[in-house]
Amino acid sequence: MAVDFKDIQQGYGTASGPVMQELLQQDALPLEPALCEKGNFFPEFKKVPFKRYFDPEFARLEMEHMWKTCWQVVGREEDIPEIGDRKLYEVGELSYIIIRSGSDEFRALQNACMHRGTRLCNGNSSGKSIKCPFHAWEWNVDGSLKNVPSRWDFPGVTDEAYRLPEAKIGRWGGFLFINPDPDAGPLEDALGVLPKHFSPREAEQRYTVVGIRKKMRANWKQAQEAFFEAYHVIETHANILSYNGDTQTRYDIWDDGKSQISRSITPSAIPSGHLGDDASRLQAAQDALKTFALPFPGVELPEIKSAETGRSEVAAWRREMMGKLLGVDFSKCSDSYMLDANQYFMFPNFWPWFGEGLPLTYQFTPYGSNPNECIMEARLTLPVPENGPRPPAAELIELDFDTPCSSAPALGIMASVFDQDFSNLPLVQIGLRSCRDDNISVTLGRYQECRIQAFHDMLDRKLGLK
């Protein structure tokens, strides 16, 4: 049975750092409709056993009852801009060719030759057809059979029967999704409130500036759970406490039985509640200003006039500076839209962010069949200029298990933030596996970690455990 939000303390603020809801009410400009929306669901707290993060049998249940039946993000349309462009999508041992088969058409084709099973696609590539490297069986980009060498020797092979099998494919906000289940409902059922909350500028009218594909020695659930909450900031990102309202974060969950969308909004340009009532709000605005300026060397910084208006001053500076640099009108965007880390999650593994405070996108998938390894994709996006052409999307940087994000200078300040996060994940995985008592379970905060509990609640439903 769901718990009423009103029974839970929703964050901790101070005189110098109010909770997120109070900051929204104090915003200098009208809020975007999404920021006015509140969640409709709060999960009942149940045990989440350590075992489900490393048990091969649990991973098998996930594959059969979730990955093979759920809508899951596979990338963006801009990743494959020309007809015949393709990319590889793998989850566990499932493998698909995500291909642009027409000017405005995409397909998710089985990544195995219909002759003897040879893998057809090994990464990003392009071409007018898909040809097997073993015996040269060949398919058109729409999956139809094109050529079989010595066709006379295969009397049972027909064009219709030997099309490459397809998974369902869906599109929203410039993103591509697939569902391996032929009987799956429409993508819209899984998107929940996302189409209502995100306008075109928050979704499809953006492009990837820089991104990574990082292999990690961590279960995919454990890895993404590190990003569900701001509770870890006090230790993992202690260097940003002066201007990051971690304890003031607002959490919302929307669950209608078919979809689960959750959100956190962490305010910037105010001090953490951990620093107490005497923390400097003026210093918070100054530190936030310097941090937001790091990707734009040489840009002139204004002098913050007062502690009371500092947050709004930083937002006003960002509106003007980013508007000039990016060719986009931000004049009507709220302070929160310009400053705060507004992060959404769609079950099971899609993380679109809202606004310009931290415009990222994440996705997490198991790596092969080992439940102790996964891959995270992370992208930094910017809005397409209003009066200019769409810039080309950056190709994602591949980072191996032991390769730090700091080896990719294009990530800027996010490299050090990600390295801080990623340093914890192998340690968590080792710790989980060392506790073999099935009665041991994770201990979750009622509010700050409610999104993790909601995620497992939905997972249980998908796996038939509830």
C-alpha cells in the first residue's frame, strides 16, 4: 500500500538555504508548468536484499521478465543521421542493429545472420546494405533479404521468411526506444508524464555536445541508484556543498501502474543544509557563478550584489550569457530552469534531465551476462540554435573499466564529478557480494532515497514478485 507524502518530512532547509519548494515559490520568473507538478505516488518500504545485485538467477529473471518486455532507450535519432547509418544496442546477450532505414524511419533489427548466426553489426557504421562477413548473405536497410550467394542451393529460403526479425521501435523527444516483446503496448504507456512535462526544446530540439560510454564493475541497478539521490553529496561531492542544496532536494514520483517516472530537483546557488543557518548565501551564489562559467573561459563575470538576490542574479547572468553564445532566447525561463539539477527517470533505465542547470541524459544497461558489470551512457546536450542549422552530434567516447573520465578533457568539470561517483561503485559491489546472508538488505532513507524504493517496487511488479 502506498504511503502518503504528507506523512514524510520532505527535505531539510536552513535560514540561508530553504528547501526546493520554497525556492520555487520565490522564483524571479513564472515557473515552467513541469515545475508546478507534484508526484502522485510514494512507495511502501520493503526489504531490498543485497542478493539481487549479484545473483545470476535474479539477473536471469530481469532478462526474461523485464528487458525482454519493457520499453528501453537505445540512443538518439541524431546518432544515425543518414539513411543506412546504424549503431549497436546490446542489453545482456540481446543484440540489435538500430538503423535509419528511411529519411524519417528507424528499425531495430536482429543482430544475427539468418544463415548461421554470425553477428552482423559491431558498432557504429553505415552502408546501403547489411552484409554478413562470413558468407556474404545480404539484407537491405529495412531488413528485407537482398542477396544470398548460390541461392540455387537454398530452395527453402524465401524473401519473406528470411527478413531480419525486428523489435518494436518507438520515438519520443529525439530519443529512440525498443521493446523486444511483439505484444507490448505502445511506447506512450511507458512514457507517463514525460510528454506533458517536456516541451520540444527540452527534448528533441537538442543535440549531444559530448558523451561517454563507461564500463563499470557494478550491477546496473546499483550503478544507477547512485544517481537517484543527493544524499551522497555530503561525502562523495563535499567540494560543492557551499553552493549545492543537497538536503533541500525535492523528490517526486508518478506511477500509474503502466509507467513509473520519478524526479529530483536539487537547487544550486544556495548552501547545503549540512552547513547550518550561518552558511553564506552570498558565497553560494559566487561559487555557483564561477562553476557555471567554467565551460566558457574568458566570459566576464558580474559582481553579485546581495545574498538575498544572488541566486536570481546568477540565473539572469546565465540567461543573457547562454542566449548570446547559443543563439537561444532564455528570457522567459525561470531561475530554477537555468540553475537547478532537475533529473527525471523513466523505468527501467532512462534518465532525461530538464532545463539548463545540468542538461544531461543517462542510460544504464547490463554488460553481457555478468550481473557485476554494466555500461553507463552519459550525454551533455545543448539546445539547437533558433536561427541556425542543427549542429552535428558528438560521438560518444568509449571508456573501459579502469579508464577515468578525466582522460576525456571534453567532459570539462563533469569528468571529476563522474570520477567521484564512479569511485564508489566497485566498492559497493564488492561489499554487497561479501555479505552472503540472505536476510541482509539495504537500508533506505524514507524521503531522500524514496526513488530507489519506488524503482524496486516497479521491478518487483515486472518480475512477478509482488
